[in-house]
Amino acid sequence: MATNVGSSALASLSPDERRKQMVRAVVASTVGTSIEWYDYFLFGTMAALVFAKLFFPKSDPLTGTLNNYAIFFVGFLARPIGAWLFGTYGDRIGRKATLIATLLFMGIATFLSGIMPTYNTLGRWAAVILVILRLCQGIGVGGEWGGSVLMSMEWGSARRKGFLGSWPQFGVPVGLLLSTGITALTITIAGTATFEAWAWRIPFLLSIVLVGVGLYIRLGIMETPVFQAIVQERRVEARPITEVVKRNWREIILSSLIRIPEQAPFYLFTVFVFTFGAAATKLDKPFLTWALSAAAAVSFFTIPFFGHLSDRIGRKTVYMAGIVVMAIWGFVYFGLYSTAIPLVVFLVIAVSLIPHDMQYGPQASLIAESFTGRLRYSGASLGYQLASVVAGGPAPYIATKIWAGELFLPAKNPYMISLYILLCCVIGFVAVVLLKDRSAYDHTQEYEQQEVPARALRRPAAG
């Protein structure tokens, strides 16, 4: 007999109490992911701006940049490890406790990045410390995303999964705006020379304040009703990672592949943007940093909008439209950026993330609802974070190689990077077509106990 795993936990709460808990869960998830992404993006911004001089001063500019992006990639290699580690605990001990652990893990690593020695103090060992701290950041963010999405989605209404799931995604532009904005402000006040000497540490040290705020908020929320009921009914999986890989390996792979046309361009538009700007347009770093801050501000509106739109017209419909727009946008972006006209460049950077947001808004729910409740943290985290190894992590490195003409392509031709984005889009589009749309299933019930998709949505699965 089918059992509604959320019913017993929800029964003890009045509608008003549940609504308050839902709001608290969404706020806690959004604030937490904002802090985590601030920490994560800050490292990428500093890698593009100053780390080459600080940790590889004897390398030529191209080698120093490639070394930085290689260390940047290390954080992405660690993200599946974080998904495995924290996904296991998220499905065994709960979403709340695991999210507190990921926040502390990331926050401490970022704070230590602000006090670490550079090459002038420790020689090559400074780069080793940098790699270790980046690994810790990757592990932390690898476990963060899945729990934040589930905390919002599992407290919310089945009709609004796309919108509610988009709010943890909202933490990306918040984190990006905070990291680029604080960095831009620090450069502007301190000046480039002082910033490169020591003021680059300030944004890292400020992260400990944000962690304290996030910890306070997360300690005040309740566990999700879905997980509470899984515990009450003794349905907790002893080895969730093993079970989800055995049962849902196809969904894990496709969840990873659908992220390629979203994640790879994102890190080109937010990290490689500095390398390309310095090499092709000669525009200064503060200008590019402020332009990127404007892009993050635009995403404040576009990410929740496209999450909401996916509830109206279908998750896959919005997602595939976003991939098509991204395939075209890659050529428009680099064409306009190459003009080196300051106003044009500022505007093109400011709107650069909209094609990304068309995918990122509905993405959380599209991936999370692909897995049943007792395996959802592990499955969603693995699918989401495996993309980091093939998409986001290597993207700036690959783009730099393409620009330098080291991948058997014409050097200094920005449209070669556009072709790279196009290839990502083709792969992602096919994956979305193949991924089953489970938006009509009741996420508060185990999927194998549902004979038919939930009627509450009164809408066939889109796509």
C-alpha cells in the first residue's frame, strides 16, 4: 500500500506554521548558498586577477594563468567527493545537520585563504597550500547544493517546485555579486598596487562574518517533513550512494550532461572574462569587475523568473529553450566583446548570464525530482557535481588554450571559443531530451509506490 512519507510530519503543523517553516527554509537555503558561492567565486576571481603574480611569479603570463586555472579546476574535481560524502550523510542523518557541516567546511577554508603565505614567503609550498584549500572548498560546495535545494523543495508545494527550487540557485548571483562587488570596491579604494600587495586578503577574511550569519540562520530551521517521515517509517538507506548508483545511474549521468551547456559557459562569462578582457580588449580589471557585478544583479530577477516559468509551461521546455539561446549567444557575446567599445562590453557582460539563467532557474527541480526521497540528496548531488569535472572546472583552462592556439585551432579567434560553447549545447540538448520529466510525480512519496504521476499538478509532464 502506498504511504505518503510527508503526511505524518506535516500533520502536526498548522497551515500557518508550515508556511512559516517553508519561508524559513527557503531563506536559510538561499542565504547559505549565497555565502558558499561567495567563497567559491571569490577564489576564481582572485585566480584571474592576482594569483598568478602571487604564487607563480617566475612563470610567463600564459603559464601563470594556466597554472591558476589548473588550481581552479582542482576545486571542481573535489566537488563529486563532497557530493558523495555529504550526500551520504544528507540521506542518513538529515538535510539540516549536513548543511551546517558544509557551511563550516567551506567557510573555514575560505578564511584560511585570506591568511595563507604567498610565494615570496614560502616558495612553491605556498601553491601546495592553495591547492589544499581549494580542495576543501570543492568538497564543501559539493555537499551544499543538494541539501539547499531539498530544504526548499521538500518544504514547498508540489505546484511550485520549480520556483522554490530556484531560490537556492538564486544564491549563485548573490554570491557572485558579493564576491565581485567587494573585490571591485577593494581594488577601487586600495588601488591596484596595494590590492596586489596585501588588500586581496580582505574579501577572504570578511567571509567569516558571512559564515556566522549563515550558521545562525540554519540553526533555526526544522528538518524537512519528507526526511522526518522517512526516519519515522524506518526507510533510511544504509548505503544511499551505492543504492542510487545501482538504481538511477542513467539519471545521474544525464543530470550531469544537461549541466554542460549551463556550467561551462557560466565560468567563461564569470572567470575567463578577465583573461579575455586583458588579452583582447585591454580594458582594466575594475571595469570588468563592475560589469560582472551588473550581470549578477540581472540574475537576481531572471533565475527565479525562469524557475517560476518552468512551473507554468514545463521544466524541460524552458531548459531546452535556454540551451538553444546559449548556442546562439556564444557567438554574439564574443563578437560584441571583441569590439572593445567600453559601453558595448559593459552591456554584453551585464546581460551575459541570461541564457545561463534560463537553464539554471528550472535546473534544481529538474535534477532533484529525478530521484526518490530517500535517495534524493545523494542522487541529485552526484548528478549535479559530476558535471564540474567535465564542464565548469576545465572551461577557463580550455578557453585559454583555444585563445593561445594550442588546441589545433586558429589562435586569438574568439569564435573558436563560441564553437566550444556550441558543442556543449549540442551535448546538453540531447541529454535533456533523454532525461525523463518527473515533475508530475509527488515528491513527498517514494516513486516506486506511485502507480501513476500525482494528479495534483493536473498537467502532463512537459518536454
